[in-house]
Amino acid sequence: MNQPILTIVVPCYNEEDVFKETASQLSHVLEAIIADKLISSESKLLFVDDGSRDRTWELIESEGEHNSFVKGLKLAKNVGHQNALMAGLETAAKQSDCIISIDADLQDDIDVIQTFVEKYWEGYDIVYGVRDSRETDTIFKRTTAVGYYRLMGRLGINLVPNHADFRLMSKRALEELFKFKETNLFLRGLVPLVGFSSTKVYYDRKERFAGESKYPLKKMLAFAFDGISSFSVTPIRFVTFIGFLAMFFSIVAGAYALIQDFLGHTVSGWTSLVISIWFVGGLQLMGLGIIGEYIGKIYFEVKKRPRYAIEKDSFSATQTKKQINEAIGH
């Protein structure tokens, strides 16, 4: 078996504070793995600039001038982490045997990247990086994360607990992943659907090296609900169940009111009436909101708009130049 070409894909959004350190540390990792003859010397780092508003792209271009590992992919506008990651995966897959995805903040332990590659040599097509603990998280984030994974499991959604987007995928696993054409991407849910042999590598997550998190609470909640609504219709069924339940109680309450009226025991009072109206009205609005969320997803899916637009691509340009030189040489 020849040494595989590895590409490490790193989505970036306003990462000028951490970029140089990330590029340096990942370059050292590649050098070490190449020295151990586990991967080809043609392996690369692909930084995907997701429409950053700072100097991230300038730094990527500058680093690429003197660091042969570093290549860049500049998207025309910000399309979100999942779409940016998919852009990197689709670009890198054209000339890579395996790809590792990792965030730019250096919170994931880059020392286990070599272990990922060793697992690939053992025959695994997918290697998940899984957090061994969540001690660096706040109590709120830790509790909600555990609850979220339990909820997803009960909804029938197959996720790898405590795994984000730090993983290795072989070329054939990626080719299967690319067959999923949905616009609403939730890669943590899609990758397990691919199948193929997989394993887990556990590591301790670190504090962010520099800069601020790109996932505040609002984005985290939106991302979590995207994961639920992209893979399960259980919330709609739950609303239907609540509707039947409310109808049952209304029938019981109506029967009780009729009996009281026949017996001459009329009960006056607006409080119970107003509360019941508000309660049923709230359920209706909640149901409409959930159904509307699904209809909105259908709306975006049927449009089949492209997930991203590439403005600059130094990764593919390098390969094209290499092919031209080889053709001239022959």
C-alpha cells in the first residue's frame, strides 16, 4: 500500500488571532507523520475562509508563500461552519486519500491526529475524535450537552456522543457522504449514516488558544434544533399527540360543564376560561412554529441552491500546475 495523501481541512471564520499558531502546530504534525512514513509528502493543510471580515485570508495567502503545506480556499461569502467544512471536504477529496477535519481554535488535541492515521492504516474508513470528558465546559453547557445527546437518541437519531467535527474519513467514505444532497447540513448526523468501518479515538479538549467562540448560546440552540429537525419528524408527531390530548381534555371538560348545567350548578368565572384559551392558543402557536420550521426546510431544499461559491482556490491551482508540469515533462 502506497503512502496515502492526507489533507487536513480547517474551516476559518475571523481567526486571525489564532491562525499562525494553528498553521504552525498542524504543519509540525504533518512533518512528524510524514517522517514516520505514514502519509505522503504531498499531504496538505487546507484552510477554508468562510467569508471572514478580518485578515484571515491575507494570513492564509501569506503563510502559503513560504509554507508548502498551507493552501487556501476562499468562499465568496459567509455560509456557515457546516457548509464551509463541506466545501473543504469536496475540494480536498479530489486529490486526497483521506481527510481530517478540525476547527481552527486548537481546542481539539492535534496530538491524536497521528493516531487517526494509524487507525486508517488498520482499515478504518471513519475515525471519530471523541472528548474523554467535558471538564473545560461550564456546568450549564455540560448538562445541556448530555441532555441533548440523550434526546437525540430517544428520537432515533444516531449520533456519536461528545463528538463534534474532529474526524478522519477515507476517500470512499467521503464519496458516499457527497451523495447526501440536502441543503440543511448536519454532518454529525450524516456521517454515521454513511456506514463503513469506524472507530473512536478519545482525547481531552483544551481551552481555546485565542479569540472568541464562534458558537454563542443562540447559535448553539439553532444548531441543535437543526440537527433534530433534519433527521426526525418526532416533534411534529409530538404536536399531534398534544393536540389529541388537548382535545380529549376539552371533551371531558365540556361533558363536565353540561352535567353541571343540567344539575343547576353553574360556575361563573373568567379566570379558568382565559387560562384555558391561553393554554390552547399557546399549544397551537407552538405547533404552527414547529410545522413551519419543517416547511421552511422543505422550502430551502426544493430550491436546490448551491451551498457555497468559491472565490479563490490555491489548493486546486497547485494540483493543476503540477499536472501541467508532468504533461510537459512527458
